Amino acid sequence: MSLIALLAFIRALGLTLPLWLVAGWSTAEAILWFIVADVPISWIAVRSGTRAGLLAALVAAGSATLGGAVTYAWAAHEPAALAHLMNALPAISPTLMAQVDDIWAADGFLGMLAGSFGGTPYKLFAAAAGEQGSALFLFLLATFFARLPRFLLVAVLTGAISGLLSRHIGVRARLAILLAVWTAFYAWYFSVMPA
């Protein structure tokens, strides 16, 4: 999916500023950003409901595909430079990068889908696919369908929990709880992942 096609799709949907934020965030996460797009997806689901969260999930999956194309191309042309930058990111190590290379070579899409739910940074799969010369179109198609399930799950769960809590507390309190949950998650995640 080209940038022009993605922008045309977003414009056709009449997307709001929060959805543009999701698009940029998800694209950046697929390249070098290290906080998942689940964060703005869940924010939208709390603020605007499950349906808006589901739309954000679709935008995030499409945008991850765009970012994945950038990472794929970068890895295909300058794998050492990209590996050096990725190794400097939180929760990524040379050992993890080598493991993802092996997973992609052996399991392809299924390995990437499992990694999506297992905390493995997607950008490592994009780099592995580019470095290994995987078919770009098939990789990008796999990206969309590997990223989408988790994004949808986050939107549905966050929207449902927020809906239940809305009977008792306002949106600001629910957003504060969401911030606390993400802060606790990342404190834990960065403490257990290699870096």
C-alpha cells in the first residue's frame, strides 16, 4: 500500500485528528518507534467508544503495512545500519533480532502473528523479511492480517471495559486509568525484555 493510497483511504473515510495520530504512530512503530499503536487505539476506544476504536485498529493495521514497507526496504539495502539502530531501541537485542530472523525464515506469517501477541516488535519481522528477500507484496499482505487481530482485540476489550466503567466514572477518570495501565505495562515490559 503506497502512502498516496493510504492517505486517499484515510481521507475517504473522513478521519479525524485522533485517527491521523494512530496512522502516524503505527507507521512510526513499524520503523523505529517503540511504543505500540495499541496505546492510541485504546485511547480512542475509551474516549469515543468501541466502534471508533475498531476504525482506529483498521487504520493502524494499514499504517503498519506502510511502515513495514519502509523497514523492509531499509533492511534490504542497509541491513547493518538498520540492525545497529534497532539494537539501540528498548526491548531489542542482537539475540532477539537473530531469533526473529529464524522465526520469519521458518514460520513466516504464523510466526509474525504469534509475535504480535507475544510482545515481539513487529519491526524485527519487517527487517527479517527485507534482509531475507521475501516477496514484498506477500509480506505486506501478511503484515496487515498479522497486525489487525491484536489491534481489534485491544479496541474491543478497551471499549467494553470503558463502557462498563462509564456507568460509574467519567471519561477523564477512565483515561487516567488507561494511562496508569499503559505505564505499568511498559514498566514491566521493558524490565523483562532484553535491551
